[in-house]
Amino acid sequence: MSAIEALYIFDQHNPILQHTYRSRPLSASILHPLYLAHPAPRPSFIYLPNTQPPTTLYSIVNSQLLFLSPVSTETEPLLILEFLHRVVDVLEDFLGPPLLASKIESNYDVVAQLLGEMCDAGAVSNTEPNALRDVVEVPGWVGRILGTVSLPGASLSSSTSSSLSMQHLSLQPPVTQLPWRRANVRHTSNELYVDLVESLAVTLAPSGRPLSARVNGTIALTAKISGFPDLLLTLSTPSGKSNIEHALELPVFHPCVRLARWRERPGEISFVPPDGRFVLAGYEVDLLPFSIGKGLTSSAPNASSLQLPVNLEVRKSLGPSGADFEVRLFLTNSFTGWSIPTGPSRVGGLGSRLGTSSPAFGGSSNAPILEEVVVTVPIPEGVKNLADLRTSRGEAQYSPGDRFVEWRVPTTGGTLLTTGQGGATLRCSVVGISDNDDEDDGPAFSFDDIGARGEYVVEDAYQSTAIPPSQEKNEHQQRRSDLKRVALNATLMPSSANVSFAVKGWLASGVKVDSLIINARASRGLGEGVKPYKGVKYLTVSKGGVEARC
Amino acid sequence: MESLSKISSLLETARDLTLEAAQSAGSASRSFRRDASKNISVAQLKRLLDSRNDRDILEGLRKVISMMYRSQPCLPFFSSVVKNVASPNIEIKKLVYIYLLHHAEAEPDLALLSINTIQKSLTDQNPQVRAMALKVMSGIRVPVISQIVSLAIKRGCADMSPYVRKAAALAIPKCYRLDPKTLPQLIESLSVLFGDRQYYVVGAAVTAFMEICPERMDLVHSHYRGLIRKLVDMDEWGQLATLKLMTVYARKCFPRRTSRIRKEGSIGFYGDEDEGAEEGREVQLLDPDLELLLKACKPLLQSRNSAVIVAVARCYYYLGTPEYIDIAVGPLISLLRTPQDIQHIALYNIAAVCLTRPETFVKYATHFLIRITDPPYIWRLKLEILAIIFPYCGPHMNGVILSELEHFSRGSDKDLVRESVRAIGRCAQSDPRASTRCLRLLLNQISSSDGNLAAESLTVIRHLIQQNPLSHTKTVVRLAKNLDTATNPQARASIIWLVGEFAGIDGENNVAADVLRILAKGFSDESGAAKLQIVLLAAKVYAHYLNQAQAVPSVSEATAPPPLAVSLGDHGGFSEPGLRDGQFGQKWEESALHRETIPLLWNYVLLLARYDTSYDLRDRARLYKSLLANPKSTQLATLILLAPKPVPHTPSPSEWRKGFTLGSTSLIVAEDGGLSGISGYEPLPDWVREGEEPDRSLRNEHAVRAEYTGKKEVPAGDRLDSAVREGGKGAHEQGSSWNSTNDPAPASKSKSLDDWLAEGVEEADRDGGNDEEEDEEEDEEDDEEDDDDESDETSEEELEESDDADEHDNLVRQ
């Protein structure tokens, strides 16, 4: 039966936490070297057949912390991994992001309670941050920072005096009717923030034609609403409401979402949120809706249907010896004139969060901001160095032995990349390890030369029309060495390049939040006439997600 | 679903985070803190723990816990810490409990002293305290107290707070591990919890069940429908346990009714392509109860938890019809958006499903395109899946996949190149239409300067050629030309072997002898592998020669075929500029010459081999020599050397993982874990045979059958209960299928008659209210949704409360 045996947390070098759940698993000091012995990149699932007992080692890495969990019996691997991710999320929720070794070390008591609650002797029991808030004591400053911390027993005493709805909530203290929502939530300022984050995964063929283009979207919500709110979030896509079901593919939802509602009316997410920050839903959108993947084989994907803020082009084997390659980065013209998926007036109370609440966010929603443009070009192993690294803009970094070139392109004013029509370019030539060796001309005796040298020279049509053998051979040799050099350099060429960037205020899929309504009749505990502040934020990121091949 | 921390980090400005991280990374501060905690002396710490001031005690406890996590010795404080167990301060209590859980085993005697206090907490007013006490008591690994723990669990099962009941459920396996002799009592408690109305209590109970007595399916029957109804609302971990239980349960309790018809169905199922087996599928009957399970799983496919999605897929894969498997495919694909670690595991499972239902994955083909950021363990699986679905794709997608593979076969990563080439080979093998194109792709790679790539390509080409030798004679000629350039020993050996295999085709036009002639000249420079093949080639050529000589004892020179230039000339399409065809053939037009030369060559090669340094080579040469020397054994030699070779088939690497259950660790570990999987792995049971399954009426709720009670030792209390149940509810539910019983699961815990009556009223209430929404999943929010029901609902809640209160009284009285 699935069981988590232990959880170890390491910073770069040392174990900073060892929590044993059951039996006697291998200790952290044994496992850590075994983990490090595995060649990088280390998968999160490593089977160690030679330990006693044979152990499966699960690991995840979060902001420089390594989480290890050994398991010695048959389990569901995803259960362990999901649990580790939940541990990270919960710790971050309680200790504040980012999760750092120092934070864990100074809050061992909180961490101990959390780990004890989340997994009881190996069985995962309670991973909802809200439910954990009810049972875990947060002392001192952390508690103050996090604001509302329910006191034990408080819910008991309040049940008699409070309103009908509160009574409903506190019937079964301390665990509420909804496992994901804490009882008796009170906030002085009620706020609701929706964050739509999409990450791009685009592959471009050498011709520039997109092979696949998808976005993976996530809806994160920060709900700080008193009582027991019942919310309705309505999404829409550019292709219209009727089509939303097909546009937002393969959605997954937080358990608080009423799935039946989504099934009946796609695009409407009805839910009672947990208190605080959580991920509401995930989805994906195919940006090439009528293309390859759909089985409509005849219609080749229409390149113009894919609109990206930047475009990438790689050309290789340039120059006389084919040792140069060039990467060009374009700003797509259509990007500036993009239709922006938010309009405060239409949304009705769903004001843009920009400007008022977080000025640091910068810019207005009408002008998406392109930031952090970085082009990465993987360099093959045989390359010794790159000579002549030139860029028309920005800075490219490469030191001999690196496996990639990183080229940061500055964005001026957030929107425009460069004034020139050609975009920005990076060009350089590769220097291979064996470049200096003079290649000898291969085996002295060649199968090709059978005709020339062999005893059976016979006149035939082929020979007679050809140039005299000797001359042909010289040219042949010459051409061959050239070809050889080009061929050699060709193996040193990068095979692709990818670009990372972030665009604030724009979603590649065009999904937008139409409205976020509090269903007043179904909600409880929210005072009369309280209008929560609502905000929505769009962000498209590409973490090396746009990949151009050559 | 992406984890929250990942999304947050995307939203936060990266700069702030790194700044903070950098600050904290200043190791100075940390080492200072570490020192600080060390600096506190044992005496000081003890003084803190012994203090009367709560604040001091807390301070001391925190220090001890920190030491505990840093693996510093903290046993010396045992008595000082445990003394505080009686503290009314809940904060102190929690920390003491944590300490106890970690260290009680080392000091069992001292730990026993605290048991009394903990036992007192079991009756505390605050349910949280009760639950904690139960948890600690079961968690202390002191076997002496097993009976007390089992009693406490029994009481916890009847607690009015679901929180305590959940703790009781979680305590069951702990108690079992403490002392397996308590099993009967524990099972009794468990069957009470199975009927609990709270979703998360049931989830925990199922988890406990799977741990202590997964084979006791008889306990599940009467709760089967109730569990399935609650499935949607359980927490993810409960869902996982329940899905696991149900998959086994279904195999054991629902015979595959259509086993005879299923065979037809399964042809269409595994033999794919043939969609005509439709009728076979239609006949496949699902037990209504099984269908209930499959339908209840459907909403879980939108779970945020990847493990749940895979568990549902497993359920469909082993229990459902192909249609059900197809439903699970999309959600499985959605796991590719998750973090890499989960993706990795998900891909193994996808590959396993893909082997059975490749055509369903076709529309998601682009999801498996490799990204340059993918680590090896991801792209390996993606390549494999691409090759599996290749034959089912349309021509356009085929093109995309092949150019994808071609792209990566030219990369610089050796492993990636190798795997891509192999994938091309698998594509060609599975889809004859594409094999020409694949072959052309591979032939281009042979002349590559990368020996690794060339060797790998050749191996694959060899396999392809062997599958259809007759259509590839010209390819062999072309390969022979590559002997010029190919340097990789393995590649050369492969080519030579192929030439030898084809030595007999096309009679005298064959190039084999000529190739042998040239190879013989460079014999001494060849690698060991190539030498072996050269000798073999020589033997084959000579054997052919002997056969020919026997067959046509008087070959007239006049009838010798015309020069071969014609036949070789027409494969110009394959050859590259600069290579001239026809060269091989030209010399062999004169048969007389031919006849003289081959024995000469054969003797020459034998001579070369005879003085080679390799024993193996010399031995083989000797073997071939004596085989071929005697004309009587020529037939034998022919059999040995020229026997048709079996067609090689390279299966997908996942092919033989197939035996392992979807979603298990063994599926992923596969070969390293041994044939029977890693320890603790149990394959799913086979479908129960028709007629051996338990009676389906056992699953009727409220109808606890005599047979069931008779077989197992059910305590008298329960029997009384069931009698009450039958008396009170029998009429209400008589003979009805589960659909009409929309009420929550029957609470089979010990209740007084009054309770039963009260519940009956309440249930009637509820039935009336919710009838329309019968088939929808029963969210607990259903109630909140329709405001009209609000008054009803509150009264219901009150009822429930009084219900619980009564029950509590009951307990007290007991």
C-alpha cells in the first residue's frame, strides 16, 4: 500500500530537515550521495536496486531546496510526487515565498506540525492549506504577517452567537463542511484577484511553418473574502462563447469547482473558493486549431493564424567554409495592434488591477509589455569555441565549453524591440575541436577507384563520356576536401534556437475573464453591500517555449 | 495542474525573489543561528522546559524540535518534555506530541507514563484535542498498549466529530502494525467507518482497509454503492485509495459476461485497424454496478491531481470497454502540461495505454514533438510514443513525425541520435507504406561522418532489408559502395553480412564476390568484427559457387549473361554523384574467370584467417574450411550458411512493460525491479469466472445478508444493528435498485432505534428535495445552490446535529 516513508530537505550541501514517517527508511546521509551520483539531469524518479532494501528515490527541486523521499515498496509514483509538490506549496503558503532554507530553519515547529498533519504515519491525510490553518499553530511574527489566524476553540464559542450561516459553518469544528475552506474567515478589505498565466509551447519548422503551437494556461485566484462566498467566473474566447468548450481543451479543476456547471455551460466556473491563494483551473489551447493535430491532413497549417510577439529564424552553415550561423529575431508587427483582452467598462466592476493596487506592475492593459527577451542557442558538444560573436542589439554570452549561447535582447519602452526592419541578429562562427587536423584523403585504396585501377577496365558508356580519370580525380579530391570541411562544420551547427520572454497584459490564446460575480444569494457571511475589490491580470510567458529549428 | 509555487514565481518579479534568496544565502547569518542554538546548554534548555511559564516552555520545545530536525541528540530531554504532556495549552501539547511520536520508541517506559494523560485527552471537549490524542497514542510504537489503542479506535469511530473519526481511521493501520493480533477488532471498527457519511472519513477508512486487509472483499459489498457515490467528494488521497480498491473489487466480483464475444471484440481491440469489430464491442455487457463505478469516475478525470487521473485511466483500462479508455486519453495528455517530474511518470503510463489504443492518440501527436529543453528521460519516451502511433497517422502527420525524427537524428547528442534512428526503424517496420522513405532517410545517414550514427542506421537498415529482401537487392549494392567510407567497425560488419546474405540472389550478377575481392586486400587492417564477417562472406560466396557448380555442371561460356551494366544502371536514383554504377558488375561477365577466381579467393581468405591473431577467427575459418572442403557436406554447409534468417522484429521498449499494472512503480522500474515487480507489487487479479462471483444482491444497501453475517464473526452488536436496519428500512428500500436510493450511505455504526427513526425522517426529506438531480454528482454544495432548499436544509442540519448529540449521549452512557 502506498506509503510515504520519510521526507528529507536539503539545501545545496546539507540536510536541513529529516522527517521520518514510518519504519526505518534509508537515512538522508546515505541517500544524498546516491542521488548526486546519478548523472545530471537527474530524473525525479530514481530506482536504487543496490540499496538495502531496494529503494525508489523521489525528488523535486524548488528554489535551491532539494526534497527527497525514499520509498521501498510498491506505490503509485504520482502519489508521492504530488505529495511533494503539495508540501512545497503548503510550506510556501505558511512561510511565505520564496521557500528558503533559513525560513525552514527558523520555523521548525511550524514545519513539524505541518508535516505531521499532512501525512500521518505514511498515509497522506490533509493537504489543504485552509484546513491546515485550522489545526496548525503559527506563533509570533509569522502569524501576524499572515493576518487572520483562527484560535483554537474560538469557533466553538462563536457558534451559538453568530448568524445562521455561521452556525452552519461551525457545526463541526474545527474542520468545516468544505475541507478546502476555513471556517470563520474575516477580512477587513475584501479582495479578489484573478491571474491568468499562459505559457507557450511552439515549435517552428525550418521553413518557419509552425509544427505545433499550444499554450498551457493556468488560472490562479487570490480570494480574500469574508464568510462563505459563492463565486462565478465567466471566461470567453475570441472564437465566441459557443466554441469555448473546444477552445479550452482538457481542463482540470480545483476540487472546489462544480464540474456539473462547467459541463452544462462551458466557460462558467462556479465555486466556493478556499481562503487565500490557489490554482483554480488549468487548460490548454491549440493555437493552430485547424491544422495537423486534428486529422485534417489536407489543410496545411496557416502560418498567419499563429501570432507571436516575436519570431525567430535560424540559418546555419553560412560563410565560405560553412562555419557560421545566424539567428534573427523579429518583432511581429501585428503584436502592437493586438486586441487586448480586457476592458474595465465591460467587465462591470472588474477593474484593472494595474495602476491602483500594484503600480509596480507598470503600463496599462491596453499596451502589452514585452519583457525579458532571451534567445538561447544550444551548441553541440564538438564545438570548442565560438569566434566572432556579434549581435546587432543586446548582449550575447558564451564562454568556451558552454553548451549554449545566451543572448539577451533589451526591450525599449517595453513594446518595441528594435527600429530596424530586419529585427535583431546574432551571428558567429564555430570552431570545432578537430579543426586544425589535416585530414588525409581517406584510404589509399578506394572502392570508387575500381574502374581506374582494377584489372578489368572496360570501355562503357559511362567512362567514355566522363573526363579523363586523372583530372577528374584531382578535382574530385579538391571538391571532396571542401565538402568534408563543410560536412564537418555542419555537425557543429546548432540545430535549433529558442526564445524566452514574458508579455504582461496579453494572452496568446485570447482567453479573457468576462466577469467574476459573487452570487449573493448563495453566499453567506459577507456583509450587506460589501463590494470586494476585483482585479485581473494576464501574463504570457515563454520559458524557451518558442523553438525554431533549422 | 501547475503547482501554485510555480505560478507564483512566474508572476512575481524574478528580481525580488533572487534578491531575497541572495540575502539569505549569506551563510553568515545561518551559521550564526546554528551556533546560537548550539550555544544553549542542556541545563539551560532543561530549565526552560521545566519552567512554569508557558512561554518559556514553548521556547524550549521549539529548541528541542529544531535539534530533532537537525539530527542532534535530544533524548536527554525526554522526561522534561514529556512532563508537559498534561499542559492545557494546546500549542505546548502539539509540540510535545510531535516529540513523543519521534522518540517514544527509544524510551518506551517513560513514554508509558504519558499514556494515562493522553488517554484523558481522548475525552476532551475539543475534537481537535481528541483527534490528536488518538493520533499520538496509535503513533507511539510501544506494543504493550495495543489493546488500549484498539479500544480508543473503537471509541473514536463513534465520535461525533468527523475529524476524530478520520483520526481513528488513520490510526487503524498503525495499531495493526503495532500488534497484528488486534485485527478482528480493527476490522470491526473499519466496517463501521465504511458507512460513515463524511467523505473524508470514508476516504481514510478505505486507505486503512487497503493497508490491513485488502483481501477482505466481503466487507466492501454492502458499501460498494455508497463508496462509489462518495467517490467524487472525497479528497484526492481518499479517491486514490478507493479507485485502487474498486479496480481490484471489480475484477473479483464482476465476471466478464461476454467472454465469448469479447474475443471478437478483442481482435478489433488489439489488432487495431479493423474497426469492423464494432458488433463485438456492442455485445460486451457491463454489469450495472460496474458501469456505476465507471460513470462515477468520469468527473475525476478533471482532477488537479495527476495521480487520480492515472488511477481513473487504470480503472478504465482494466475494467472498461475501449470507449472508456478513449475517454481517459485526453486527460492523460493533459498531464504533459505538468512539471517535468510528473510528466516523466505520466509518459510511461501514456506509452502503456498507447500500445493498446494507438489510434486514439493520433490527434494528440503534436504533443509528443520533442522540445530542445526536454531532458533525456522525457524525449526517450516521446520518441517511443511517436513511433507507436506512426502507422495510425494520416500522411501529413507521418511526414511531420519523420522529419522530426530526421531532424533529431542529425543532432549532436549521441543518445538522441541513436534513439531517433531506432524510432525511424520502428516506424518503417510498422508501416510498410513509409518504409521506402525511412530507408532513404537512413541511407543518407550512412555516409555521415559520425560513426555512431552510421552504425546505428545500418543496424536498422539491416533489419528493414531482412524484412523484405527481394525488393532491396539494389540497396545492398549501394551499401557495398559505402564500404569505402564507413569506418565504424560495427557498420562495416553489418554491411558485409548483408552482402553475404544477398550473395545468392540474382545468380552471377551478384557483387558479393567482387566485394570479397576488395575486402580481402585490406583484410589485415579490418577490425575483428569485420574480419569475422569477411570470412563468413567468403564462405557464403564459396558455398554458392559450389552449389552452382553442382547444379549446372557444364555451364557453357556462350550462354553467359550480358554485361551487368544494364541491371545495375537503373538504380541510379539511389546513388550519389561521383559514384559510378556498374563498376562492380563489369568484371564478372566472363564466367570462366568467375569460376576460377572464387576458389582462389576462398583459399586466400582462409590463408589470411589462418594466421590471424584471433583464436575465434582461426577456429571459424577452420570450421568453414572443413565444411566446404568435402563435396559431400556441401548440402550441410548450405543449410548452415545459407539458411533463411528469421525476420528480426524490434519491439517498442515499453512493449514488455505491458505486464505491469498502469500507475504502479513496477511499470516504471520495469527490468531493474525483476520479473515480479518491486517488492509489494501485486498484479491485478484476473476477472472472476462466471458463476464464482459473489451474489450481486450482497451489494444491496441495507440488506445485510445472513450469509454474510454468518460467514464472518460479526459481533452481536452489529447483528442487532442489522436487525434494526432491516426492520426500519427494509420496507423503504425493498427490491429497489440503487438509483432510487439517493440518500447518503447507511450509517452502520451502532445507533439507537431513535436515531434510526430520526434518520429515516431526514432521509425522506432529502429524497424529496433532491430527486431531480439524481444522476448528477452530489456536491455538498448542491444544497447551497438552490436557495429554496435553504430552510429545508437548515432543519436537516439541526436534525443531524441532534442526531450526533444523541449518539454522543449514547456513548457516554455506555
